[in-house]
Amino acid sequence: MDRLQEFFAANTFLVLVFAGLTVALVVNEIRLRFRPFKAVSPAQLTRLINDEDALVIDLRGNAEYERGHIIGARHVLPSELSPEHRVLAKLGKDKPVVLVCAGGLVSSGVATKLAKAGFTRVAVLDGGIGAWQGASLPLAKGKA
């Protein structure tokens, strides 16, 4: 026990960094478990599209969307997408909505906003369009 105390005294900075990282990891895991939407893999997204006619919304910029998007995906910029948007107004709030962006960061923020507005089946494509391409799934090119 004395050696452990000696180690802590000699390496206080490293011990504090380790403790801080541990706390950050735990907090991040708790946040992920209690977020109001779920992340889906490319395979799960394919099932949602085929079995439940999920609405896929691509949040990337115009140029990225035109270079390649998931077949049937609607293109809406994040700044334009609100719970009252015309694409969402036609849906019931319990129909699956899957948001896609380049890497998953933008879609997470929009998904939280939709979930707070009452949409019960909101998801994001885990890893974004890169994960879709990584799974060798097809992309459509051109405008919507």
C-alpha cells in the first residue's frame, strides 16, 4: 500500500489525467445510452427501408448529395429541417425516420431535435454515408 501511495505522489499529474479520462468515458457512455434516438447500422437501415418503409433524410450539402446518396433518400439541409418541414408533415410521428450525414455528428443533433418534437422512431445511420459505402451498398447519383 505504501508503494501505491508513493506512486500516486510521484505521478500526481498522470493519476489526475487517468481519473479525468475515466470519468469522461463513463459520462459519454451514459449519454449514449439515454439519448432519445438510436444508431442503426447499414444492414439495419436496409431492413427498415424494406420492411417498414422508413423515410431516409440526407442532411449533407447539395454537392455531396448529388455525388451519391442512398436510393430513395430525401435531401434536406439541417438548417431547413424542422418538425414542421413539409417532408415530415406528411408522416405520422411514429413512422421510422433515419437521418444520414457524412459521419454521424450532424444527424445526431437533428435527431435529438426531432425526438424532442415527438417523433418516436428517430434513428441515425451510425458512421454516416461512409459506413454505407464501406458496406458496399449502392448509391444513386444526381439530384433528387
